[in-house]
Amino acid sequence: MSSPDHIAARVFVFSLLLVFSESLPPPERECEFSITQGNYLYNYRLAAPSRSYPHGVMSEDGFYRIAVNETTLWYQLCDHMIFNHGQPKCLNCQECGGPLHCGTQCSALTENNIGGYPVCTTIGQASYVDVSLIEKNQPEKGVIVKMVASGSKENCSLSVSVICDLSKVQVSNSLTILGDCNYATELKHPSGCARIISVNGKGWGWFGTLMIIISCLLGGYLLVGASYRHFFLGIHGAQAIPNLEFWISIPQRAGAMLSSLVRRLRGFSARTSYAPLRDDRDFYTPANY
């Protein structure tokens, strides 16, 4: 049966492995965008959850809705739309779920009154998303999320300008039509604000941050282990520190390793500086005839 010290050591090693795995660069995901300008890295993670917005920029209702004149637009950012109420009921919805599930297989859909009938047009798919800056010289303003409809007879798209606003969420009632089937609108949302990271070489950097995390984990391991041995095992004083013998032996082991390294370096230096001289007398001996 493993001792409490061994269990605590395993937990500490597992925590270190977790930290190193988290330090690896994450795979690229949809609705994420990063750009470096000057000494700063601007990182946008639109779908990342936050305390106030657990779904990120995505609508908690499953969709956003805009109605302008005789045109109605439903859209969702970074995912397909979900309808628990207010589901579209229009013709020509085959590319977005069909008549029974209209609106659930695309990310943007419009409805227009044509000849007295509501006719739908799919203008965006969640699998065809492109993220770019609203203004190249002002990355802190926000990003444009452009969705494109694939497989449609028309070349349709929806561009949503996600404007950075830390104070509120505001869905714009304006809808701009560019060409025959290209739409544009705006959305103010805290998720449109970039996470700004300094990359000018100053500060701790990733290695310093990693060392701080490892130090915190080591301190937590010692604190938890000492508390357990003190309160549950009744061990007091310095003996309550888990694996005390190991920590005491670290300076001695480090000194022994350093001495061994110095001896090896000296031996290597002596071998390279010593060149034996050949004595010809060892190879020639007189012969008596």
C-alpha cells in the first residue's frame, strides 16, 4: 500500500505534467483570431466562455434576429442555430434543415416576401467562417465574422462586425445589403474585445511564468503534505515536511554531481594536453653478428 508521501508525490508529478501540457500551443479553432502589431499580440476567442457570458459571443437563445422592412434575418455566430421558439416557417429551406427543421442546419438565414409568400435563403454556414479585423490600424475595435453559404445557387454571405464593448451586448437593428445576396450587420459584445499580450521581450515571458507555476505547485505540495502529516498522523516539527530526507539530501547530491563534473572536466583537459613522446630506442636494438 502506498504511503501518503508517495501519493502526494504522484499528485505533484501529475500536476507538473498537466502544466507542461497546458503550455503547449493550442490547436487552431473556429472563431479564433490572432494578430501581432508592434509589440502586442491581439488574441480574439469569440466562442470562449466567460463569467457573464458562458456561451461567448453566441446567443443564449440559439440565434440572433433582425427584422428590417420585409426582410428578416436569423443568425448565430460560431455555430448552427438552435430554435426552441420562433422557428422560421418559409419556403426554400432545404439547405438549412428542410421544412420541419428550418433554420437548424445553417448559421444564417433570411426570409423575404416574394409574391406574397415567405421565401428563405441560406446565407451562411458554420463550417465556412472567416475572421478579420474591422480596422487594420485599430485592432482593439473588434473583428468581422464572415459566413458563406456553400452549395447555394447564389453566392450569399453574412458579415457581422463584432464591436468591442465591455459594458453591454447590443444587437444592431440595421441590415445592409451588398449586391444581390451579401448582407452585413453589427453586434456589440464583450467577446469582441481582444486579449492583449505584450511581446516586446520585457517582463517574465513564458519561461518565467512556467517557473512561477511550478514554484506554486511545489509550495502547495509541501503545504498540503505537511498539514496532512501534522493533523492526521500526529507528526510535529520539521519531520512533518513530506519526504524530508529527500529535500535535505538535495544540496549534498548537487555538490556530489558538481564535484563529479569538475573531475571529469579536469581529466578530459589533462588527456588532451598530454602528448607522449616517442623514443626511437624502444624500436631499435643493436644486433651482434
